[in-house]
Amino acid sequence: MKFFEDIEIGESATLGKHHFSAADIKRFAVRFDPQPFHMDEEAAKQSHFGSLVASGWHTAAACMRLMIDHQNAEAARMKTAGQTSARTGVSPGFKNLKWIKPVYANDTLIYRSEVIGKREVASRPEWGLVFSKFSAVNQKNEPVYEFEGALFVERRSG
Amino acid sequence: MKFFEDIEIGESATLGKHHFSAADIKRFAVRFDPQPFHMDEEAAKQSHFGSLVASGWHTAAACMRLMIDHQNAEAARMKTAGQTSARTGVSPGFKNLKWIKPVYANDTLIYRSEVIGKREVASRPEWGLVFSKFSAVNQKNEPVYEFEGALFVERRSG
């Protein structure tokens, strides 16, 4: 992760792809979202979705996984280049999460992030807050998911 | 689930409790949020958290599970009482999710919901939108999590 001062509003990144297999959709749903259209193809056919769909929280959790993988890859790249990677702090939360379209079994989503704002935090001089829009499209390039997240990022000057 | 017309703003429910074991925290993190302080006690001790903490998305997914269990229990209760249960549709998303405090290994959260608004939807006369605030406190009664969700609920008149 770059330091707070080096992050520019408007910069974007492709976080990666995630394929939603029927098995993975069911495995998540059994633990966290046991609704028939997430667990059983036949029940899903009878539902308003028409076929098996992923839990919205599965779509969200897969995004988190790709964010961490992306951060780790960037940290490794910076280390190789002899640069110091900034630490990231907690996320205080996020806003405006939208499940725009269903995610069906065998869909592959591409997740992206874009920096939409940043600000210093008077009470925590060693950290800055970075606001990003996270989004995903499916293999037909249809937007299916988005939210605006905030994350504390270490300041070089801190 | 009650029909849209029968849901009153201000009504609240206890959805249930969820205990976050160290094993469950790690199992979620390995798949969806592989950060050291979610996966390893020693690494967590060195972090700003001081001990193992659950992924924020684990806290969120556990809430979804309790929501569904609660809905299913209510539907069963209504069936026993000879009442018809309303169908629920998709959630278009939510707002203002906050991870207020860390959830540590062996914390037990109590999740609640409160109806904060409802409105008819001109384009979908068979459904109404119900807005709820979901929240969780830990065993010390400290607020740790909240968000405002929306859900389509069947209208009796639809």
C-alpha cells in the first residue's frame, strides 16, 4: 500500500476476478445465508431468480479477499523495488452498498477499486482516511455490486 | 414475515446470539479476509488489536444468518397460528455500515433489528420497501456493529 500522501484521487486498480461455482455458493449459504435460492438449484428455479444465485454477503466477502490479495501483491512489489509499504489501519465502515444484479452460479466477477476522496484526521496524525469506491461487473460487463469504503492509511509524515 | 401493511415503524426484535470462537474466526479469515490479526493469535498480539479479532465481514455474515433463522422461526410460528406469512424479495442494498469496536475471539454478540421506515413502491405494487436498523452488542453490552438495510416485503393488497 502506498502512503497516504502518495495516493491520488481518481487512481483505480483491478483487484482481480472471482468465479462463483455452485458448490462455493452453497457452501457459503449453508453457513451464513440459508435461503433456498442460495442452496438448491430446484428451489432457485421456482424463485424469482430463476436459477441458483450467490448470497450478497458472499459477493461482498469475495471482494474483501481480492482486496487483501491485491494489497499483499502490491506490498511484495514495493518490497522488491526497495520501497517501504505503508501500514493500513482499520476500516471504520462503509456506505451505499448496492447489490445491483444477481450473481448466478458460474458467473465470474471482475472487481475494481477507485479512490474517490481522502482526508487528514486531526485526532490521529499518523493516519489519513482514504475513501474508495469498490465495484464488480460480471462476464457480460454488467455492474452487479458496489460500495464506498473508508480505510485508515499510514502517513509518511506521521 | 408479516405483510408490509402490518409492519410498524419502531418495532424491534432480538435476532439471536452468535459466539465467535477462535476456530470460526480463522476459518472465515482464511477464505475471505486473510490478514494476520484474523488468522493467528501471535500475529494479532503484535497488531494494534492486541489479540485475535473477527473479520468485519464475518460479523456481517453472522448477522445475515441470524436474520434468516429469525425469519424462518417467525414463519413457522405464523403457520402454527394459522396465519399466512408474507414473502420477502431481494435487498437492494444498505447504508452506513459501521464496525464500531473489534469483535474478539470468544466474544458473544447479540444482534437486534428495528424498523426505521417503510414506503410503497409505485413500480412494484405487490411489494413494499421496509428499512431496518440492524445492530449488535457484545457481552459487555458495548455496541460493536450496525447498518441500515432495506428489504422488499410482500403487500397484502398486492
